Amino acid sequence: MAKPHFLIRRSRNGRFNFTLLAHHGRITGVVTVPTNDRTRADIEGEAREKIRALADVLAQVTGSVGEAGRDADARPTVLDTYN
């Protein structure tokens, strides 16, 4: 399988659907980001950070990627699928 990665799809009202894909399987979920008086770039950036933090925790718990929080190369890659 390819390097662990995640897919992000923007929904409505600050909701972002995502799927984390790794060797052991996949996890699908949603993060929510406040949108009041914020730029699209800020909203999307915060959503990516929240999803990346979840991916880092998953990698640490499973031990599948190593210390994901310390090494940028160990972090899952992001494949955006915004509409």
C-alpha cells in the first residue's frame, strides 16, 4: 500500500469530511471549524491541522508511522478533494 495519507472533502458550515488511509485500514470522520468572519484559507488551514493532529495520534497509537509529531516526512500526506 502507498504511504499513509488522508483525503479531505469540505462540506457545509465549517464541516470537513476526511478519511485516514493506512496499512492497517481506514478511518472516516468529520471535523468542525468555526467560520464566523474568517477567510476560506483560515478555515481550511484549521481543518487540515485538526485532521493532521488526529492522524498523528493514530500513527502514535498504532506505531505504524513512527513519531509522526516530530518528523515531517513521517506525517501522512494530504490529498485535498475540495469541490
